[in-house]
Amino acid sequence: MKTIGIVLIIIGIVMVFVNQVGFTHKEKVVDLGSVEVSKDKKENIAWPLYTGVIIAVVGVGVTVAGSRQSGKNS
């Protein structure tokens, strides 16, 4: 449980500093039997700043809850 929390914290921090991810994929424009025309299309996925903050806070909560559970089991 603590590992999942730490991963969420790291992902949240990265999402705060990197606000979007871009990628390129091929899109088929014309397909005439053996002749095919395609073009590269650039896409961006963006998210607001508070999304990373929320994920990091959830990660802290999961980490704290995991450490409390392991403390009760000891």
C-alpha cells in the first residue's frame, strides 16, 4: 500500500511540472486499393495543474494509511 502511495506522489509531482504530453500518430487520408495516403497527426493531452496536486495528496493519504495499517499489525 505504501508503494502505491509513493508512486502516486511521484506521478502527481511530475504532472505538476509537465502539464501536457504530446504524441504523433499516422492517420489514413486516402485508401484506394493498393494506394494508401497517410499523414502524421500531432496530438496533445493536457491537464490542469490541480490534477497533479490532487493525485499527490491522494498518494500521501494512501502512504499514511498504509503506514498506520502496518503499525497495527506489528
